[in-house]
Amino acid sequence: MQLARSQDRLTTLDYAREVFDDFIEFHGDRNFRDDGAIVGGIASLDGRAVTVIGIQKGKSLQDNLDRNFGQPHPEGYRKALRLMKQAEKFGRPIITFINTAGAFPGSGAEERGQGEAIAKNLFEMSDLNVPIIAIVNGEGGSGGALALAVGDRVWMLENAMYSILSPEGFATILWKDSSRAPEAAELLKITSKHLLENGVVDKVISEEDTIAELKAALISELAILSELSSEALLEARYQRFRKY
């Protein structure tokens, strides 16, 4: 849990610039504002145009304040969906990066439809007719993470975590004591090893040579997914999530 939350972890923007070429960031949801907690744009991978979207945490106090500590508002999810629909229009595969404790629970976010924005992403992603690879690169918490994780392939970094909610939230609900978070983390089975064994994720990326391994895996997997017809792609995605 501590490794997944480390401020030294690579961020979405780090991956966008190291794994891909010619990354260009896009901004705004064309409705309310630009949410710095979610970043996205277009790039190329081994000569293939792709759309890259991810949750962005900061590397300093000010950066984290600007990024709302990686907790997106509804306009962040709507920006992500705008870029996904654009990717579908132009036939670009989508790669998402997930690193959040959860969607921002503030009153303003609720007033602007946080739950609806997350649900809309789940609904729309399930039916996008381009390949989607979702990568949990840090902390994957609750619906705020799932809103970018409806993919044909869901991968995790070796020291990432993925859970229905944070261990602190689990401990608070179950035992009314957030200090029991380490105990909750054990019960939740949040590690990449447990999630791979249970079929929640399809692949674990080593953190020895992460950039090179991730780039090679993406090139290989996109070549496979791109050979599928839209019908086969959507049916396989549907079956992947129905098995739960």
C-alpha cells in the first residue's frame, strides 16, 4: 500500500512521454472546465496513433494541490470520455493509466453529477469499438478508478493496488477505526499477485525495467487486439466483465 502511494512513482505524464512518442495533451470537457486530475491526449506507439488518458497525481505539494491529489471531479471523467469518443471516431486504440484513491467526494463534485459521470464512462467504454488497455500504475481505488478501467485488457504494475475502496475507508466502515487500514488491506487482497490469481487483472508489469517492458507489451497486445473485428472485440470485452 505504501509503495503504491509513493510520491516517487511515475505518473501518467511520465509514461505518456517515456513510453510513447509525440504526446500532445488536450484539455477541457467542453462543458465546465479542465480538471488537472485527469490528463489525456494523442501520441504514437511504434508508428501507431493512440489516445492516452490517465489520472495524474502531483510530485510536490503545490502540484498535488493543482491535481487535487489525483482525485478527479466529474469534468475530469467527462474530459476522458470526450477523448475516448474522439479516439473511436478516428480508430485510435485507447490506453488508460489509473492512480487514484477515488473520485473527489466534495459537494461541488456531487452537484455536478459525479456518480452520473462515472456511470456514463462505464456505459460508454463497454461499447467503444476500438481496443482499450487499462493499466493500474499506482493506487486503483473505487469507482473513481473503475471509470477508466473498462478495458479489453486490464494490467497492473507489480507494486500497484486495486480495490473497491481504500483500506482506510474499509476499516472505517467495518470497524469504525481507520487505524486498522493495514489489517483491512490484508483482507481486501489488493495486491497485483492476488488480483492476477483471481482473474481481475490480466497481466502484471515488473517494476525492474518498467518503461521497456510496458512499451513492448503494449505494442504486442495492440497488434493482437487490432486484428479483431468490432463485433469480436466488444463480445470479448462483455464476457470479460460478465464473468465477475
